[in-house]
Amino acid sequence: MAISSAKRRHQVNERAGMSLLGGIRPPIAALSALLVVLSGLTALGLGSTALGPSDTESLPEAVRISQQHFAEDGAIALRASLDESITDLDRTASLFNAGDPVSADTVLDKLGSVYQKWRGSAVVEITSGTLLAARGENVSLLAVDLDKLSDEDGLAPRLIRLENGETRLLNFALLSWEGRPQQLLITSNSLKVPGVSLGKFRAIAVVDAGGTVLSSDGPQTSEEDDSDLPDGEAGQTGKQLRAFAERSAGMAEQNPLTTREPGSGGYPGVSGSMTDSGLLAGEHPVAGYATLASPEAGGSTDATGLGLTVVTLVTVPENNSRTDNPMFGVWSAGALLVIGALAVALLLGVVQRPLLRLVTESRRLTRGDLGRPVAVPRFGEARRLGDVLEQLRLQLLGAPASHSGTATGTNSGAGTGTYGDGSGIRRRRGRRVGTRAMLAGGGILLLVWSVPMMLVLNRAGDTLVVPDQLVSDQRDRTDTVTDRVRRALNEGYADLLSVATLIGDETGAGDMTTVLERTMTEHPRYSSLYVLSADGTVLAQAGDSPADPGAKRPGNEPIAVLGDGSKEPRITGYAELPGRDGALVVGEFRIDFLNSLLKRPGLGQVRIVDAERRVLGSNTGYRAFENLPSARLESLVEATNQKAGLSTRPSGVLFRDGEGVQIAAAAPFAGGGAAKALGWTVVSWQPASALAIPEYSAQNRTVLAGLLGVTAAAACLGWLHIVVARPLRALARQAETLADGDRRTVLYPRHHDEVGAIARSLELLRQQLQEQRRRDSTPQTLAERT
């Protein structure tokens, strides 16, 4: 009864078929499909340039991205400048309002002595509209409606157009003293992007929401400036700049969250690059654009509410040089198909086919067809199982149990055929190559293609072409960052002067603290602000406690670097209080504030170094006062500073040596202000492999193809090892034990697949052998009883 029920279960399993996800067929089929797909991707990804370079390939993607970053730098500089001007005007008016009334001329004189950022300024009495005082260029008072100043947006900055076509930004602040009519403080400024290094061939423009150019700078930005150019080129740069400005107006209306991949970060506003399919004297015009955006994503400032966009334009020579083999992708795909076919044929011939043959043979034996010998495979566990099936066939026909030579021999008897007997037919010893070795052979075949793709082939070597525009952009953007740092320190020092001037010699300690706290709130660049008497006593303070309040001022420099050898440099500014016998307003700059100015995408690693080439700030992790990481960078900084006396232009260089291809640039502090005396230099560098250069893009795609090949091989062969090789090896050991005479151990199938089918057949054969031995032993027992 047990045998018949087991047969019925076996027949049900046979009719149910093999598992869709288990067995030997799905992994091999998946490997075949993956190799075909990978060969197609390789042919398309590495052989897409087989027909020659297109317009986009003659203009590397790295150049387009660089122009986008350039426009973002300009937008950041303009937004920071406008917001700084608005904040400084409001804070100055608040400080005047907190003190005793002064004349309009005094207000403008003090304002001009501290800040030199406005083109014109004026004070108007609101009630009568009388102009009380004016400085600089004439401020267009007709554009100001004094009756609407009480509205919510009455004091908001506004843009006006002058009669000569230029655009000015007007900022407003109220001057209010008890017993005097209210006065309106007005300043006028241009929309020129401050501190952006344009080089010799770049143009930049500020565009409004309608696409109108409000201001422009750079060579050849108007037709009048191009009178000395050949016919056909006159005014071409200005025309292209205006055309790109009109195109940028529509792009600026997009939602910043939809212009990039979610979570990718980057510039918080809308930015991008544009190009024209046409060529001018063999050069591509490339433009970058960026809207004015708040430093925090989703925020807004007075400047961002103006709806301005910065557009940059540069012409890049067409790149017709080719260093790659256009047929490399086709050859690689063909090689993968050949090698993959060999690997799949190996798995089919020495793993899948023998296993399926064993399934057929085992089922034949369970049905009682014992007349034909078992077709034994030649290799591995399949050979061992074939030997076992043949021995079991012979045992069902009456032969004694076999002896593998591995039994203990403790239960040996004279020809009884029990487990451990030394009698019976010995199993033949064959080749020891197993299924795992076959899988390893298939993996080695696939690695023959994948490893060279990852490590050897299609490398970007000494023939790598790095566009000169990228070196120029690295230099100019580093110079722009340098100017941002210098301006930030100068603005900080100007704030200290403003505070010192407005405190004067009559303000008490309580009022000093109020002024300092208000300045700390409006300007987050300071970690600590305090008033220091001539004997080193702190009279008032705001923010963190002074790091070393008793320390004397080093020399008469307005800004100094302290804390040599400490964990963090202390950048400290000093402004003398008038009429207080050497008392000082001291501001300690946050080093995180300076480091945040260096964090610009596309520049690589950026460092601020002092005159002794020691690192003071960085956009990544660093140790204060350490040296630059390589001697060639120190040489670049030294050479740039030596040229600084003759020219303020920064230096850019392309390094090609044992350390790889690297773009580097250095820019010393140039221009006026309190920060110039520091002698600092900003140096930046990045490997060329980080840029979207065609040669590196092809190399990265080649490495990716190799990695995909390794992944496909590891996944599918690992799948085979788990579902076939390991269960087959364990089943072979159990089957040999069964052939040696063990009739008690039940063989359970682990999975519903080919190996499981063989295990079920072996279990049925075990039950048949057990029933056969029971029948053989029954007559002998009855004879003994009689």
C-alpha cells in the first residue's frame, strides 16, 4: 500500500510539471537573454558614433554644463549683491532712526563713507516731496509715487528705465525721528553682475521676465562695439545674446522642482544651457541661463521677487578630433555574443542535458523498465547519480549492494549484501570534474570578456582631448569665487565700520548691545560681535563668547587671521570707534560662512590658502593650516602670486603626469578693500575624468558594460549553484549511500525541479528495494519457525 500511494504521488508530481522559477532551465534562459540584451546595449552605447560625430558630439556635454554653472555663479553674485544692498540700506536707516536726528547731508555723507556700492543716493521729504540732499548720479524721483509708500509694497525695490535706455534698481528706506517729518532715503544702482570674471570672449546679460536685456557686459555685446569686425560678424555676439535672452524667458517660467531629477540637489532656481545648430567661423555659440533664487530651496528674497535671469554667452570651437574607434561597440558586442554562446553551450551540454537525461532514466526505472542499462553521463555529480541508478537497476534485478570503498566495514559479512559489506560490485571511479567546476568554467568564459572591458579596453589615455574652454572656465569661475570671498570680507568690514560710526562716542553699553544684536540678526556671517576697550575689556557683545577677548590687535590691519595651529582659523575684523581712545568694534567671521562661498558644483575641490600657502577654508573636509595636497598645486599658487604684481588675471592649467589628467586654477585676491591685504589665494582642481568629456564618457560606458557582464554572470551562475549544483551534490551523496545498502534513510526532494524529480525517483527505488528485501527474507523466517 505504501508503494502504490508513493507512485500515485509521484505521478501527480510528474503531471504538475517543473516549477516556473526553479530548475535548471530558467537560469540558463535568463543568462542567454541578459547576454543578448547586453550585447545590444554595448553596440548602441559604445558604437553610437560609428557614422561620425553629430552636432552635440562636436560640442562636449561638459562645455554645456560648464556654461550652466557659469550662469549660476552670476545669478548667485547678483542676488547676493542686491540683497546685501537692500539689507545694508534698511539697517543703516534703522541705526539712524535709533539715534538723534541728523541732517540729510549727514546721512548721505556717512552712508557714502562706509559703502561705495550705489551709483546715486538722495533724501526726500515725503510730505512735501522736497529733495533734501543728493549724491552721485541723479536719482529718478519721478518714478517714485510718494502717496503709495503706506502700501504693503510701497518700499519694495523697483526697476526703472532711464532716458538713455539703461536700467536702474531703486531701493527705499524710511528715516523717522520724533518731531520731524518723515524722510525717504533712496539709492540707485545698476544691474551689472558684480565680480564675475568673463575672460576675453564671454558676454553676460541680465534679462527681465519678458526676455528684455536690462544690462550686458563683455566683448561685442552691441552693434556699435563691433564696428571694427569683418562684415557678417558685426553685432553677431549682441544679436545672439538677445536671441538667447528671449529663449531664456520662457525657460525661466518653469518650476525649479521639475527641471532636474528629484533629490539631485544643485542650484535651487531654474538653470540650464542652450546652443544653436549654426556655426560662426567654425564656432558653436553656447549660452547658460539661471534665474535669481534664494539660497534655501523654496525661499524668497527681495532680489528674487524681481524676476531676473542671468544669461551668459561664449563661442566654442568645433571639436572634430576623434580619439575613439567608432567600431569598438560593434566588435565588443560581437565578441560578447560569441563568448556568451560558448558559455551557454557549455552549460547546456555538460550541466542541463545530462541532468534532464537522468530525470528520464530515473523515471524509467521507477516504472519497472529494467531491461536497458542506464545511460551514465561523463562528468561530475550527474555521473555519480548515473552510476547509482545503474547499481540500483542491477540490485532490483538481484545483484548485491555495491561497495564504494568508503564504508567503515564494521558490519561486514560474507556476501550478505547489507550496508557496509565488502562484497558486491564496486562503482567505477571516473573524472572528478563536478558541476561547480562547469559553472566556474562558464563564469571564466564570461570574465574573459567582462574583465578587459572594465580594466583595459577603451581607456582615455594620453591622447585625451580636453577642450580649452573647460580650462578657461575653471580659471574664470575660480576667479569669480575669489571675488565673492573678497567681497564678503569687505562687506563684513564695511558693516563693522557702519556700526562703529553709528555707535560713536556717546552710546551706552545697553544701546551698544542692541546695535550688535541687530547686526548679528541681519548678517549671519559673524560668529561673534563685541566692543573692545583699549585695555582689552569687553564693553558689549552679541553672539558667541569672544575666543580670545584680551588678545591685542595684530598690527593695524583691518582683517587678521588668528588661531595659528588651532583646529579652526579665526578670521577677525577690527573697526575703530571714533572718540573712544582706541576702542574697537570686533567681528569674528564664521569659518562655515566662508566655506559656504566655495561650494559651487563643477569646480571640484576648492581651497583658500594664505600667503604661506596654508589652507584656511575648503568646500570639503580639511585640516586648518595644512599644506596643499600636491607639490604641483603649490607651484601653481606660487607662480600665480608672482604674476599678480604684473596682472590680476588668474591662472589655469591642465596637468598631464603620473597623477592623471587634472584641471587646476588659482586666483589671488585682487581689487580694493580691506581683504586685499590678506594676500589670500583661492585654488581649485578636479580630475578630467569627472567631466562629461566624450573619451571619458566612452570609458565609463565601457566599464559599465563590463560590470553588467560580471553582474549577469554572477547572478545567473549563482542562481544555478544555489538551485542545482548544491542540491545535486547533496543528492549524489545520499544516492551513493542508498546504493551501498542503506534502505532506511528517506530521500526528500528539496525543490520541485529536476533535482527534486530525481530525488523522488530514488525514494521510490529505495522503497522497491526495501520491499524486495522484505520479500526475500520472508521464506527464510518461516522455515526457521517450522
